[in-house]
Amino acid sequence: MELELSNDEATMLREFIDFASNIAKERGVVGWKLDDVANMMGIQILAINKGGNFSVALWVEFLKITKKFLPLDFSMKYHDLSEFMNAYPNFENRSSVEKENLFKTANWMNM
């Protein structure tokens, strides 16, 4: 699925990808935040429509770059699904697919 972006947004997204990739190469990705990387570029995240295509595209590219440059020895907060479920017992009645997605999201968002 490709998101529809204006020409300006598409240009800014390409610039963001280049900029963020360079930052990731130089400094690594552990502890970095989309807000910080975007602000270094002059993109004000709070001024962007959170449900808009450009916001979604920024997040997708940020996570792709994070995955690409994540150190192999990086330890996630929750090492397995049972550890996650012990921390969040209120998710017990969710489907196995949803539990797995919540587990992965919790680890991604904790970086």
C-alpha cells in the first residue's frame, strides 16, 4: 500500500529518510525518538495531522530505519510473550494474534 503524499510531503519524506539514515549510521538508534530526529530537520511533529498520510509515512520510515540499524545484541524489554503477559494480565482475553502484536508493539515503543 502506498500513501498518497503531496509533492512537498514526498520531497520532505525523502529528505527525512536520508537524514535519519545518516543519524542512525553515526549515532545508532537505541534511545532515539522520531520527534528528536524530525526536530533536527525542522519538522515539527506536533504540527502534523497525526492521522494524516505524511505522519503515517514518517512513522513507517522511522521504524524501518530503526529496524535496519538496531544492534544485533539489543535486548528488548519483554523477552517473550509470557513475560509480556505477566506485565499486562488485562490482555489475557485477547486473541493470540492480538497478544503477539501488542507484545511486539510494547517492545518497539520501549526503545
